[in-house]
Amino acid sequence: MVQPRPLSGKLNTQLPWARAFFVPARPTSSEIQSYLLGQLLNSPVATLMGSFCSLVVLVAALLRSGSPIFELFLFIEIVVSSGRIVEWKTRGQRWRNTSDDTVDVSWSVMLTVAWCTLQGAIAFTIMSGSDPVLQVLSATLVMAMIGPICARNYAAPRFAALLLLLCDLPFVAGAVLAKEPLLSLIVLLTPPFLFGAYQIIRTYHDAMLETLFAQEQNRHLAMHDSLTGIFNRQGMDDQLGRFRPQADRTMAIVSLDLDGFKAVNDTYGHGAGDLVLMQVANLISSQVGAADIVGRVGGDEFMIVVPDCDATAVKALGRGLVQAISRERFILESGTTVRVGASAGYACFPQDASTTLELRLRADQALYDAKDSGKSMCCRFNVDDLTVDEMQKSLRCAYP
């Protein structure tokens, strides 16, 4: 059964020279780099077909020459091919049994390098000999490997180029040492051949990067508020969806709403209101921690997700935001300054809720309590404020 294509990959090595082979042609995000590494695991059947072709050539070479070197090559080919199959199956089983979409490509990479090195050694041995039949078979095998190498490894151009050199340069060296002088013409053919193959690799690589950049940009636009640049409602939903409730992990949500913002819109216009929202978003972002997540989930409503926190720290954050916004003078385009207030409510996981959805609803409830209590306040969710219907709704959220 063919393993589904992994979404992303990782390379478990700290060696700079090794990692340099997998650097994309242009600067990219870590998500795109992981995706590119994952593409190196594509088309496992093609690798098996390459091993089959190599075995055919080795058997033919052994039958025609009887040389022990081809017995050794045949043994190594079987070992490396078996290792690739075992790695493929083991990785596939591990991938299916875990929720982590990031898979380790290290063993696959090492086995690929070993296999291409072996093909180079086989090609050198055959081409430096004097059997024209085996030389034709070897040349055919090397040419047949170029396509799969380009197609399977174009996500890492430098690595693909390394594989091409491992296969082709020993083939060329063997041709130079052959008894037939005209075979040395292969030296002249090699540079344009390798250049053309690398151009194919770069063309596919650049096309993939353009597609990934476009997807990343579209995702950013879909997840972020176009006015303030922070997360929008959909983006916050996505971030909350990544949180996995655990008994030993805490999280809080602070819901914040501006007081008096409508008066700014009515007096100075919506353009002025947009300027205020942008400055409020910047102010909130400057007040929260590096791990906190800030979003605008409504017209003048903001949400802050605070992971790995305690209730005292969240309370201090909520009150600090209310005070900072209330004290700030926001500058309009005309130079006029305006002031708005803020109210906030928060709820903590796991004390106040058992799911992220319930946590969000209860932070909103706490915000309503703050506004009902006179605004410019920060309140924590209080279970005593829930009506019977709200408690039933909360239970349905907690236990769908």
C-alpha cells in the first residue's frame, strides 16, 4: 500500500554542510521549508523501479564477466534496496499512527545518497571495461536515472545536483579510462547535459515556490485583519484549534471591547475610527507577551489568547490593557486626539472551562459582565452569572 504524501518533513542533523544541500533557492518560511523536505519522500515506487533496473544490469554484468566485483555490487544493491523498503514501510506506519504531520527524512536522504553512490561505482566499473554491451546498458541506466532524480528531488535543487554528480561523474571518468578513445567525447557532452538537467530542476523548484508563496499569502490574507494586520476571527479560530487541552496545561482568553468608539465614528467619520483601531491593535500587541496571540474578532472587539499562564497574570494583563487604552490619546489624520475606554473579561482553562469553545464563550460572558458593571473594568468569568439555559449550552459545548 502506497503511503499518503506527508505534509511536511524535517532533517535531523545539525551539520551545516549537510543542511546546506536542502536550502531553498530563495528565502522562505519554516513552513515552506518543511513542506519542501516532505516532497523528497514522493514517488517511492520510482525508487524501487530504479533498483530493479540496476539489478537487471548487475545480473547481466555478472553473467557476462563473472567478476567478483559485480557480486559485491549485487549484494550491496540488495542491502540498500531492502533498507529503502524497510525505511519506507516503517516511516509510513509511524506516520499513520501519529497526529504529527511532520516526518523525518534523514534516513531516506542517507539511503538515497548511498544508492546514487553505488550507481556511480557500477557505472565507473562497467565503462572503464571493454564490454560494449555492458557499456550501452550502463549508459542507458544512467540516463534513465536522471528523470526520476529530477522529478523526485527538485524540492531541494542542491541535493538533486549532488545526486546527479554522484551518478554521472564516475560514469564519465570510466568512459575516459575505457579502451575506446571516442568514448572520451562524453566529457564534452557532460557539461551541457548536467546544465540542462539542472535547469529542469530549477524550473520545477521555482514553480513550486511560486505556488507555495501564493498559498502562504492567501492564507495570511484569510487569517489576518486587513486593517490592523493582527489575526481576524478566522485566524483566531485556527489558532485556538491548535490548542490541545491537557490537565497540566493552562490557557486564558481575554475578550476586550472599546467603550465610546461609536462616538468617534459618528463625530469624525469611519476613517478616523479605522485609525483608532489600528493604534489600539498596536497598543495591545505592545502590551502582551511574545507567546500571546492577538486578534480583532469584531468591529471594535479584540481577543487575546494567553497560553501557559496563571489567573493572576491574566488579571494583571486585562487590567493593564484597560488602563493603557483608557489613558492613551489616539491621533487622527488631522492631528486631533481622541480618547476611548475599554472593558475586558477573561476566563481561564482548566478552572473556568473544559474546552476552547467553552473558554471563549465564558470570556465573552465576562466581558458582558464588565460592561454591565459600568465599563472600564476587567472581570473574570463567574459561573454564578450563568442562567440555566446558558449552563445547558455550556455543557453541550464541553461534551458534544
